[in-house]
Amino acid sequence: MSSATTVALTIILTSLLLFFYRGAPFLIFSKHEPPAALKFVEKCIPPLIIATLIVYCLKDIDYAARPYGAPHFIAIAVTVGLHLWKRNSMISIFGGTILFMFLSRIF
């Protein structure tokens, strides 16, 4: 097989597999109630992912040097405040990200 054929077949196969595993839960649970364990995971995973991302973002801050993590903590506080105020993830994420980028440039 030529290189172009191999690439095309790889793309097609990968696309089909991606389509299948993304659509499988809808096919499986379209007629049946999801199990209790899946409902628990659905409820608990998003906060756990956010907590993991926060820890990952704060792990490399040098707290002994200026600005002592100030841009990070200010942006986190604003992100939480925006989310509690507006209850809109997009506003919270973009607002906190934009503020962090601004603060990290001026500090």
C-alpha cells in the first residue's frame, strides 16, 4: 500500500472508532435508565477534574519570589466569583483566563 492509502485508511478507521465510542452511551442508554454508579460518576467527576486542574496549575508557583502567586490566586478568586454570580461556565472560564493573562503580564 502506498503512504497516501495508509494515511487515508488510518483516518477513516480512527474516525469510525471515534464515532462509535462517542455514540455508544447514547445507543446503550437510550431505552434504559443508566445505573446508579454511572449517575454517581456523572455527578462527581466534573468537580474532581476542576480540583485536579487547580492543583496542577498551582504546583509550579514559586511562593518565595515575587509576585508570590498573586496572578494565580486573584484569577481563581475572580473565576469563582463570576461562576457564583452568573452560573455560566463560559463566562467564568474566559473571564478568569483573560484576567490571568493580563495579570501575569503586568506583575
